[in-house]
Amino acid sequence: MLRVRPAPGSCSHVPGYVPSPKEGWSSGFPIDSPGKFIVHCEQGVSTQEEGWWDSLLRIVVQVKLVDARMEVSFELASAAAPPYRIDNQTRYAVVCCQKGLSDKEHLVPPKSVAPYAWAESSMDHILQLTLLRGAESLKTARQTRSSLPQLRASNTPNAVREHFVNLDAILRSVPLGVGGGGSG
């Protein structure tokens, strides 16, 4: 697997952005077999902020077998619509992330939509969805990113409910139940 990132300060999307050594990298991608795909690098705009999708630096990666070597080329990808859109039609806030990557969470308020792309395209394409019940849970989630692990650990049945959805296995909307015996 290989990861790339632009030289610090060179991104035209967010002028002057200089990432820490762990920031701004693309997801991992294979270079041992031919293929063409797009990876994206975050450029200092959080997944919680407006304009996150537009701020991403998108790179087309092409891996070719040339004679007895693998040749990898890169070029900037044109702007495009996000591969997924989270359409929250519930009265609950939804927090979503790729399973196993809770540091890349997206908060989708009730009755709203948000763009989504896999943080790690080489990992399983399973979306972890957490429904937050009640205005206080939404307010807490917005105030601090560390609140979700606290809500999950609180064992309060009305605080959160998690679902895992394999988006590669479906081509239609996924109904999320919030029932379970209590008043929802």
C-alpha cells in the first residue's frame, strides 16, 4: 500500500495549509496490480465543517504494467460530486464513519444531507451509523468530538443506537429503526 500527500503549503484549495506529519495523507492504495482510481487528501477542513468535500484534494492514480515494472502516475482529478450522500430524514442526529475509523466521523443533523467518501478505500466499505436521541445528545456531539465515545460508554439506552451498513452490498435506501420498546 502507498499513501501520498501534497507538499505542505502547496494546496490551492486551502492556501497556506501546513499539515502535521500525520495529517493530509491519502488513503492507502495498492501499487502491485494495474488499475486507475481516485484518492483524496484532507486539507485542514474537518468533516464536521461546511465545505469539507470541496476542500479535499482529489488525485487520479494510474498503475500500469510497463515491460517488467509497475509504473504509477498521478494527476489532479477534476471536481466531482461525492460518491455518497448521507440523507438523514429522521428526527435524530446521525453520526457516521467508516467502521474502525471513528476519528473521521461526520455529524448529520436531523432532516439534512451531507457528502460522504470513504476515509480508507482499502478497508471494508462498512458504514457505522450512530443515531443520537434527543436535543441534548446533538448539542453535546457538536460541542466536542470526544462526546461520542462518552455517550456510547454511558449505557444510556436512549442516548445512542449503532448500525453497521455495507454500502457495497446495496443499491437502495437503508431504513434505520429506532424502536426497541421505548418511546422514540
